[in-house]
Amino acid sequence: MSTERLRARLIKAGYDEDDVFEMDRSELLSTYAEYLLSPPIPESPEKAEGGVVPPAAGVSAEELELKRQELELRKEELQMQREMRKQKEERREEDLDRQRQRDELELQRREEENQRRDRENDIREMELQRQRAKDEAERKRQESMAGQTRFYGEALKHSLPKMGLDPIEFPSYFASVENLFSLYEVLPQLHSKLLIPMLNERSKSLLAKLPKERLDKYVEVRDYLLREFKLTAEQYRERYRTAVKSLTETYTIFGSRVKNLFLYYLQNRKAKTVEQVIDLLVSDRIKETLVLLAFDMCLVLKEQNGLVPKN
């Protein structure tokens, strides 16, 4: 039976025309089969004998049975189709979910990879910037160091004295050099560079033994030379006692030289307090009155424990 005939029969049986035209063929067959199996009872029905509603006109019992079986098969077929569509839809949803998860994981992986690369690039860029800054600072330092050395060298050319040959004068020489550095506010890192050209040849030859790291430090250079040229306490005392003003010295310079000799002597004998200075002077005076043998013994005591009047 065609779809149009099904619609016509259902409309004739009293079904709403709009509802019928909205049904597809499967719904039309199902509705028509239900109508044949249990037709609706009219509002003023004319009942047959025994009160039983007769089957639709022109339809035999065998046809009804066939229609019923066809309806059952159709229902099963529709149910199977619905289940298959449902399963297919579920599988499609599952596939879509899995694909979404894969896409999300891939996107996350790419984002993490991009972040990792960005961090590595940032680190490399920071290292490059740090190295460039370091190189630039070193270049400026070298240029600045050379420039500053030339500047202070010119400023001190006529003020910074040359080192003499007498080791007894070395402590006072370093003291005068340090006073000039303080007066001209010379940077500490330039002290040794300005000092070394002013040293005598023997001092320069001794400095050849020092590594560059120590040569860059004024205090290291000064202390090293003082140790190499160190005089004994008796030599300082003798220089102090026999000091004579030279023709080129003023009395102020001569007095300063004598004072420095006496101070070096006190430092060498570790006389720091007034009482220690008095003991030292008294001991020296007593030594001058001793006979030669006793004097030798005093020298031994002095070297071992120092000498005070009570000893």
C-alpha cells in the first residue's frame, strides 16, 4: 500500500489530517496497524449482535493477522534501527570524546613545549645579555683603568718621588707616597700601577717574583719590599744615633727623617706604650755600660724574650 493511500485511510478513519501528514511511512504503517487491530469506538456506535464491534469492512481475519505480524516485524525492525542508530551515535560520541581528549593532550603538549622553548630562549638571552654586559664592563674597566692611570700619572709626575737606594728610607718613602695618594684621592686599584715605575731597579727585580694578582695590590707590593729589605732593630737605632743633616735637606725634612728612624726602631722592638718606651731607653743605656761579654749575653736575651731593665 502506498504512503498516500495510508494517509487517506487514516484521515478517513478520523485521524487529524495535520498529524497524519507529519508522520513518515513507518509511523503511518504503525498507526494504521493499530487502527486495524483496535479501531476507535465512535461516539454513537451502532453495535452488532452480541455487542462485538465487527472488523473493518473489506478486511478479513487472515489479512488482519498478516498486518499484525507485519506490524510486529516492523516494530522490531524499527527498534533494531533505533538501537543501531543509538549505538552508532554513542560510538560517534565516544570517538569524538577520544578525539577531543587527544586534541586537548596534543594542545597541552604543544603549549608545554612552547613554554619550555620560551624559557630556554629567555635563559639563553639572559646569559647572552649577562655576558655582553660583563664584556662591556671589562672593556670599560680596561679603558677606564688605562685612562685613569694616565690621568693620575700626569698629575703626580712632579710630585711622586723616586725610590732611593737606602733601605732605611723605604718606610718613610712608602709613607710619603701614601700621603700623596690620599691628597690626590687616587683610586686604590691604581696605587701599585703608579708606584712600580718609581721604584729602584733592585726593587723592580724583586717584584718580578710576584704573581700578577699580587702586583695589582699596593699593600702586597709594599709589604713584600719591606720584608725583603727589612733592617734589624740595632740598624735602625744606629741610623737614628748617627743621622746627619745633608746639604739638600731642610731642618724640617731632617727632623722628620730622624723621627721616622726612631719610630721604626720602636716598632721593631715592639715598644708601644710609654712604659715600654722608657724600659727600652733605659735598657739601651745600661747596655752601653756593660763589658763585651755581658753585652753579648744581653743580645741573646733580647733576641729571645726582649730586654727590660730588670733582666
